[in-house]
Amino acid sequence: MTRSVFRDETILLQEYLPHQIPHREAQLKKLELYFQSVAQNASKASQTVMITGPVGSGKTMIAKKLLFESLPRKAALYGNLVKVLHVNCRIDRTLQAIMVKALKSLGQSYPTRGYSFEELLTALVEELRSNRMHLVIAFDEVDSLVTSDPTSLYTITRLRELAPGNQVLSSILISKTTDYLKKVDLSTLSSLQWNEISLDGYPSEQLFDIINSRSEAFTDGALDDDAIQFVADIAAVYGDARYALDLVWRAGKLADDSESPRVLPEHIRSAKASLPPQLRKEELTYLTTHQKLLLMAISALLKKGDSTSVTIGEVEKSYTALCENMNVTAYHHTQVWSDVNELSRKGIIETQLSGKGVRGRTTMIGLSLVSAKELMGELEKGMVADVRA
Ligand SMILES: Nc1ncnc2c1ncn2[C@@H]1O[C@H](COP(=O)(O)OP(=O)(O)OP(=O)(O)O)[C@@H](O)[C@H]1O
Ligand SMILES: [Mg+2]
């Protein structure tokens, strides 16, 4: 049997809940403090905490550390029974489905159809009360729930008012940005009282520590500091720990394929080439029609040309032409500008101020995550229906 550079590759899996969480200890502590009152006084306290941050910044990880490790344990010390549930709202797409899941986690089985949300909620609250339990639900990727049902947020944040003096539910809302709040009406917004933990993408030094903390996945000497640094530098462009860990794992696989006892720079380069940090296709469906049109204009220009970026002026011209073609009224400069900023904040495009050149300073736009061709393909699929709507 050939030897492997891995000692235990499961340590690099995305689902693995690490013991060490470099550069997130303070944020986890903060989260734990927010839930201190629930642990201590489960029937009197209820909490709503929002966690935001870009892709791979550790949002799901710190939520799970709280839910599956510290909180139930701490609550038990105070003689309280705290149950936890983590749901991904892209998978469980309605509050009803989430209630069914919550009931199931308590051993109560309800069909996914046939009961209204209110009925399910009443059953859940009853169940929790009669067992003197408090349930904390983490609504991961909550933006997709709120986008499809704007009242859901109101409902979630009002859970604590169901039974003042006898609290049974708390929630954690996880999302990349707070953009989804824009779709929520003002009276809901003003009734929301939550605490926010906002995470940043990881710079290279922090990614180094994160990869290093998972290096027991490798046999001794198979992944040296130079290799770790190389991966950290590549992934730092995105600040994404998931990408960094995927890259390390894939590089290890390539080392094994070539029967190398160590991960070499060439394995990392090949892994990088084979693994573009995926632009999530779902991400595109949340964009407005005009943002999609802008993206199409950008991809078309980039695909045609041989440069890595185009000016905002060129983009605007091509976008206006595209709108005309599709019989859509084009937006004016200010709105185009703000959409470009939004796309850039979402990490789909990259904007940069050009150096003082022939044309003076201008904003240059490039694609960060995918090839122009791939993006065009995705956009075209959704666009026809979109423009007709
Ligand atoms: N500080 C850290 N230390 C160790 N591992 C980390 C750290 N931050 C993130 N990771 C790991 O990186 C991966 C991605 O983290 P996580 O799933 O929490 O990202 P996320 O912020 O939820 O991203 P997304 O928005 O894409 O869901 C996970 O495997 C996680 O264990
Ligand atoms: Mg996540």
C-alpha cells in the first residue's frame, strides 16, 4: 500500500467542528455572553443574536460551537435544560418546515403538510413548556427565508413575546450581509431588538494559524510552514477559511496521486487551478434584474477582450445597449454606480481605482470568482424569465 500525506483527512472536512478556533475565540466568548442569561435563567430570558460576515469567515462554526458544545453544558450547570437546533434556511425554506424539524428534534413527529405554522408553533411551545426546556434555533442563511417570506423575520423576533415570564425560545440569525433587512418593513425593523456579531474575512496571517491548527490532518512533516503560507496567501484574496482548507486538502490529494511524501508548491498550484472558489449559483438568483444585466454586460466585455478588467464607463455603455435590446429602461448613472458597489460588496465583482493614466482616474471592474463565460451561461439561464416578469 502506498503511503499517504494524510493522517486523518476528516479533520479538513467542512463539517468538522474544530477544537481550536484561532482568531474567533473572542467572538465565540461574546456569543456565549449573550446567551449567559439563557443558560442561567432559561425560563426568564430569551435572546436574539445576529451573526454576519463574508463566506468562510466562521459564522456557522461559532454558532455550532455555542449550540453543540458550550451552551447546553453551561445551562446544565445551572440545572436548566437547553435544547438546540441548527437549520439551513436554504434547505428548510419555510417557517413551517423549521417548526416540523424543531418538533422532530424533541421527539415529536408531525407531517410536513397539513398543519399551519401557528398550530405547529403552539405544539412546539407546549412541548417545551411541559418539559421545562428552552430551545435555541440557529437560522443559518436566514436571508433566503426572509427574501421568500418577509414576515418571517417579524415572527422570529416576536417569539419571545409569546410567553413573557415563561421563555422557551431563542434565536440566532446567520447571514452574509444585512441586505435582506432592506426588504423588511419599518415597523418590523423597529421592533427588532438584537445583538450583532459581525465577522471579517481572514487575512493571510490568520489563515496561516487556521490551517496550522488543522495540520494534525497530515503526517509529520507532510505539510510544512512554507506550504501553509502559500495556501494562506492564495486564500487571503477571499478571506475564506473554507477555501483555504479545501485547497490544502486537495493539494494533499494531489501529493498522494504523485506519491510525494510532502505537499509541494506545485500541488498547491494545481489544486488552486482545479478549485475556483465557487460563486454560488443561488447567489445570482437574489440579484435584481438590473444587477444581472450589469453583470451580463461586464462578463460580455471581459469575455471579448483580453484584459482582466474594464472601465465603469465601458460597462455602463454596454449595459445601456443591453437594456435597449431587451426592452428594459436602463437606470441612470447614480443607480448603476450603486449597483456596481453592491455587486462588489457581495464579492461577485472586484472594483479598483485605476492609476492616473491617459483617461485620468476611473473605476476598473473585474470578476473575482468565476470565468466570464461561466457567469454568462448562468445569467442567461435566468434572464429571459426575469425580463418578462
Ligand atoms: N477560526 C477558525 N478556526 C478554524 N477553522 C475555521 C475558522 N474559521 C472557519 N473555519 C473553518 O472554515 C470552514 C468555513 O467556516 P464556516 O462554515 O463557519 O463559514 P461561514 O462563515 O458559515 O461561511 P458561509 O457564509 O459560506 O456559510 C469550516 O470548515 C470551519 O471549520
Ligand atoms: Mg455557514
